[in-house]
Amino acid sequence: MEKDNYKYSEITEKIIGCSMKVHNFFGSGFPEVIYQRSLKIEFEKSGLNYSRELELPVYYEKELVGSRVVDFLIEDKIIVELKVVPELIYIHQAQILNYLKAFKKEVGLLINFGESRLKFKRFVI
């Protein structure tokens, strides 16, 4: 499948491009907040609308049971979850899938700044 056929591919390409710029500048080894603040700058430069550290409610059978904070919500469409870990594992993937379901979004990006090369994974539900 061509990348242009992916839902919101133009937006996800911009997000990944911004992430690569930040990772190329810093490499790995900084705390997540440094990458998050730097991505904010890159998102602004690229013209992406975003919310950072957005707290969203979580419901169970229409009853509020808590809230979660997503690293970024881009264009009110794409959840971006950042990690700074040696490698992504199942629980990181489960987290973003849960966010997509709980917040009724279709597309998410899991981005890891903790490896020597930027790693990212796209999720669609």
C-alpha cells in the first residue's frame, strides 16, 4: 500500500519529520520533556495545530472513571505518544491503542527517542 493511501498521511509525515529533526539534533539520552518541548517548537514551525499534555476523560459505560494525559493531540485527529526507552515493548503499544479507543481517535504515533535511531510506529483503529 502506498503511504499516500494512509489516513492522515500528510499530517503523520510532518510529525515524523519534526521528530527526526529533534532526534538528529539531540540524539538519545535526554529526558522525555526535552524532546516534548523541542517537538512543540518544530510543530509550530511546520504549522501543525496541537495540544500538548492534554488531559482527556476516560469513560466506562458512559460513566467517568478517570483521565489520562496524552503527550500531543495533533490537528484534533492524531495522538502522539513519546517514549525515551531502550526499545519499545508491548505495554507501550497497548497504551497508545487504549488512548485511541478511549479518546475515539483513529490514528496514533508512538515515537521513541531512546534509541540510537528514531523509532516510530503508526497505529490505526
